[in-house]
Amino acid sequence: MTHAHAPTTPRSTLVVTAHAGDFVWRAGGAIALAAARGEKVTIACLTFGERGESARAWREGKDLAQIKALRRDEAERAAATLGAEVRFLDAGDHPLLPTPELTDRLVALYRETQPDVVLTHPADDPYNGDHPAAHRMALEARILAQAIGYPADGEVIGAPPVFYFEPHQPEMSGFRPEVLLDITEVWETKRKAMECLAAQRHLWDYYTDLAVRRGVQLRRNAGPNLGLAHRTLAEAYMRPYPQIAKELA
């Protein structure tokens, strides 16, 4: 007699970013890899990046509503290319300011998605205060979503590991590439997602070059016996919490 097995819930990744393009440049490879494995990826864009990251659209004479619509369309197409769902919280950028309502919405999203992994900005960025603000909100909401007494819908979450993706100016932001993720197999998908972001076309080559450099570092640290592709591409991450393991590897 055979017994039917209950379907397993796919792993879940939650990405919390300040602006509509951040998830593509910094974590597009990780998102595409997770989606390719059949995992659920939800991206929380706190803002559209309408004021501080849409200079080209402003110079073209577009107004605020048009720019928000433009950035929404770009981000939706990029997320779809990567295989993820994107949510827009429209909190307003430059500056991005925390509010109790925004915190509640993030906590509710944590509890809804029950993430196994969280990706977000690192703590420091002297060039853009919205990124550290998003970092603080992402971590605070994660803690509150664990608290059974916090008044938000949904079940409390566990303690999903957090990975900080690489900022635009890593040397100035205290960023150390502690985790190098091989994204070679999904690189073309990430590049197509990058090309959805015409408002920031100037970043396409920058983040292509960065993937190549991090890939060189990955090969150097992996050694010669792992059968890596000659042209390996990678993304870099940091971990704020300890890795849990039963053996060192």
C-alpha cells in the first residue's frame, strides 16, 4: 500500500531593498539561482528610487508620477526575468524614513513569506543614506516578526540567515566579501534583468565587470579541483549572524 506524501513547501527568499533597481545589480544572480531551483523569491522594494536614482528620467522632463510608473515597469520586468515576485511599498526615497506603518508592513511580509533566507543592504553606505535605512528596517522587521507578542497578522518566523549584498562602493562601506556565490549558470538571466533598467543604463557594464572580478576571486579561493568554468562570474555577500553547522567546510 502506497502512502501519498504531503507536498513540501518550497524554500522562500525575501529580498529587502531600498530602491527599485537595487535587487538586480546586487543580488540578481542569487535570485535567479533560487528561482531556477523552484524556490519562491519575494522582493520588497521600499521605494521606486524616483527621486535619487532616476536622474535620466528627470532630465528628460518626466514628472514624479511618470517616473514612478517607469521605475515600477522596469522593476516588474526585471523581477519577472529573474523569476521573482516584486512588492512595492512606495515609502519615498531621498530620504527613506522609517515609520510605524512601514515597519508593520514589513513585519507582515516576513510572516507571510516565512523566509528561509533574507537578502538586504549592509549597514554602511556614505553615498546613499537610503541603503543603511533599508538595512535597519529589514533587520528590525525580522526581529519583530519573530516576536509572538508583536501585533501583526501571520505566524511568527524562525531565524532566517541574513546575507548583505555588495554596495556600489564596497571599499568606502566597510564591505568584506565573506561569501562568494557562483552565478555563472544564471549570468545571462541576470544580464537580461539588468538591461530592463534603462533608467540606470550606466550601471550595466559596471556590474558586469564586478561579476567578472568576483568570479576571479571565487576561482582563487576555490582552488583548481572544483571544475569551475574558465569564465566564472560571482556575487559577494557578508553575514551578520553566525553560520550554523555540524561540521566545518
